[in-house]
Amino acid sequence: MIHKLTMPKWGLSMTEGKVVAWLAEDGAEVDAGAEVVEIETEKIASGLEVPQRGILRQVSKIGEMAPVGGLIGVIVDGGDSQAEIDAFVAEFQASFVPEEAEEESASAEPETIEVLGKTMRYLKRGEGGDRRDTKQSHFVGGASERHSAPRRKTGNGGLHADSR
């Protein structure tokens, strides 16, 4: 059986990662939990562990950038031939759509909702269109309506609106 090894998403804003080093050779037998590749992003560099035991086949080369969810390698735990592995990789890459492209194809038109007598515009984000998971939202009418309550400084340096 062939298992995909994909670029992980280690943060909300992460869209891609760079393969910095392979820690296991192409064709090496690796145990579940072994770190096989070092990945670098804008904010973090870390090793990626394989979830199962098998033979590592590297897809991405050192220095290559890969989108989140993109195929960087495969783990083969059976007697699959090189032709079957190549077909698996080709099929994955032909059908893979990066996260950014999915978001761009989604409607970028803001929607509105009434909240406490105010109209709020928001952009849907994520699967299912959950209104709590918004990319950006603001009250229609500008900052004067949005921040109508006087603000005061709190002891910990934050700002809170007075309800007086």
C-alpha cells in the first residue's frame, strides 16, 4: 500500500513550506514516528515524522517549495512496484489543488448579518461556511459606529469599552 507524505499546515497563515533536508535516504526503510524530512516555513523549521513504517520514496527535492497539502514523498509498506508508485504520484499531482487556489475560486463577496442592531459584513472562510470562522469582518458605517463606546485602559495594558 502507498501512503502519501504531504506538506503539513503548522499555522493558520501557512501556505507553503520548503524542503530543507531529507533525514532519510530515498529507498530507506523507516519506522513509524521517524523524522524523515526537515521543513522550513516563514515562522518555523521542524522535522516531519512518518505515521507508518515502510520504504520512503522522496518526491520533492531539497530546496523545493511545496504548498500545504502538496505531495513531498510517499511511504510504501507493501510490494508495490516502481510503476505503481510513479502512477500514484502522477495521479496525486494531477488532481491536487492547492489551498490558495481553492480559496480564490470561492466567492469573495462579503455577506451581511444583523448583530445587536448593527449590520456586520463578513467573508466566509473554511469548510461549511461557519460564520464564526471569518477572515475579516467590520460594521457597516465606519469606525464611529464600531467604536461608539468610550474606551479605557485596563491594568494589563489592554483596552476595553466602557458600558457606562
